[in-house]
Amino acid sequence: MQELLEYIVKNLVSNPDQVKIDQEVSDNTVNLNLTVAPDDMGKVIGKAGQTIRSIRRLLVTVAMSTNSGTRVSLNLVEEAK
């Protein structure tokens, strides 16, 4: 999951070196916390949130295709100033 998210986001943003993904696994849930450069937040969110919604859909679809019952949650974290 983390590799797929990293691939998608790094090809979407202007500052791929500032993409950071923290993965937390508990039971059957994978929580992915995504941090990008402040200038790239709009690119990841997209118009009316469509881009981030599509990324979440892709991750859920991949998780469902593994037949392991794994749930995926993607959180976009704003960088602390």
C-alpha cells in the first residue's frame, strides 16, 4: 500500500523529495499518514477533493483485491510550522 501511494503522490507533486508517508498497522487496518510540501497540498487534494478521493478509492480497491479483509485509511497531514 505504502509503495503504491508513494508512487502516485511523487508523480503528482512538484516537490517529490518532501513526500513523507507514515504507516501504522493495527489488526486489519492500515493507517497511512501522508505529508507533502505546503505548496503541493492543493495538488494532492484536487478540485473539490476529487484527487484525494480518487487516491483513497484506489487504495481501498487494492486492499479489497488482496482478499485479506484489510481496511485502509489515508490521512493528509499538514506539516507543522
